[in-house]
Amino acid sequence: MLDLYELQVFLKAAELENFSEAARALNISQPAVSGHIQSLEQRLNTQLFDRVGRNIRLNDAGATLVPSVRALLKEAQRVEELVAIQQGTLQGLIKLGCGTTSGKYVLPGIMNRFFMAHPEVRIYCVVEKREHSLERLETNEVDIALSSLRIPRRNLEYRHFAEDEISLIAPPDHVWARMGTIGLEDLCDFPIILRESTSGTTVTLNRGLAQHDMSVEMLRSNLTLCNTESIVQAVISGIGPAFVSDVSARAAIAAGQVVRVEVEGLKLVQHLYMVRHTGYRPSEAQQMFWEFLFAPENADLRSALAREG
């Protein structure tokens, strides 16, 4: 009979491909990790990792085992949740994937209200690039992802969650800040800071410009940053203007560190989607959280990104 804890140790070691890091993540010793892996390999009569000196690498047998182990552990978690529900308590683990902006400004309020109703549920949130969150969703490493783009992928269900306005901000001493409102043609007069081309912000900007026969390539840029917070800080430092998620700049605007600049005829709205994999059966906690996200009584959380004032 397989030992569930051994499988948990194996899965963590397979994800990290490092026994020491797996030990730290599981809060056990490195020899304990090695012992559990060796015990599992003996039980299965096969080697799961290739050892080269002090390094390990998941081999073909181990890689083949990962999806089944992940599914088995989720089923074991489901059994515990069902027992807890019968006792009147919702328990379980929900793994979320999201970008830095949504992780900081969108999810905290949602999680706080959910915890108020279900304090026994645990949430593990992985903050990373959108494409990585969707990849984790496909491999069952996260249960729900928050995406700023709807990228067609097999078995992924996208549901519109909220709208995030994209604003142009500038240093207070910049000519655009003094003007307050600029025309579309003015966008080509000064260098601006851009996000990477695959980001939701840049895709949304490009779509908005396309309605006026313009594109991001027509804009002058001397700096590209792959993080919204870094861009806001760069604008504060005086490097130049930038298009960012409006909510990410509100504190800096309120403090007078940057100025929001209106662009005539250009309104940029980025759609945010909650995403889940339809090929995996959600646990009770995951299903409850999904329904909670779209419940009418939580509409205020979904509209929290709307521009104030």
C-alpha cells in the first residue's frame, strides 16, 4: 500500500528537483526526504530520480508518475474535506495563480472576505507571469488562475471577473503632467516606459491604438520593464511617462509623486478573467471559492478596480 506522505514528499522533490529545497518546503530534514524517496522507490521497485553527485533529476519513470500522484493526493484531500463538511466545517487547500498586480490589488480583499466565512480553508497563492500560471493550471499545479488575457487553451474555462482601467501617468514636472490632457498625436513626442509586448497592459494599449490607426511600435521608448510596480517607481524617479494599471498608481497619484494624464479619444480597459481547468474535478473548497468569486453579494469586490473619483 502506498504511503500518502511519501507521495507528498516525492511530489515536492519532483517539483523542485532538489532534496534540500524540498526538505525546507516540507519543514523536515534532508535525510528524511532522501529516506522517504528511497522507501517509495523500493516499494515501486523502480528508480524515480537520477543522481549525479549531489544533484538529482527526475527521470522518465518519475515524470510519468507525477500526474497520477498529484491526482491521488487531491483525491485524498477531497476525502478529508468531505468528512469535515459532514461535521459542518469547510476545509481544504486552494492554490491560486496570478500576476503581481492582481496578487496585490485584486485578490487580498477577496481572500479576506472568504476567510471570514470559511476560516478553516487554506489558500496558497503563486504570484508569477500570466503564462506560467496558465501552464500550472494545465498541469494541475494550481486550481484557479487570474489572467488579464483570454488565451485559448484546451480545457480551460475563462469567466469574466473584473475590469482594470489602464492609465497614462507621468512625473509631476513632465510637460504632459502640466498639460493634463494630451492628444493621440502627442504620444509620439516623448519617450515612454513600456511593459513587455506579451503583457496584458501592452496588448490592451495596442488594441486601443489600433482603433486610431496607431500601434505601440510607433511610440518612442527608452525602457522596457516587466513589472508594474517597477514601472510606477521608474515614473516616480522621473525617467518618463508610462501606461499602467490605474489601481497600481493610485497611491503614487494621491501622494503627488506622479500625475494621471488623460489622452483624448483613448480609453483603455483591461479585462480580467478567472480561469479553471474543466478536466479536473474541483474539491468542495475550490468549488465554493469559484462560486464565491461570482456571487452577487461580492459584486463590490469585482468593481474594486474601478477608478475612484
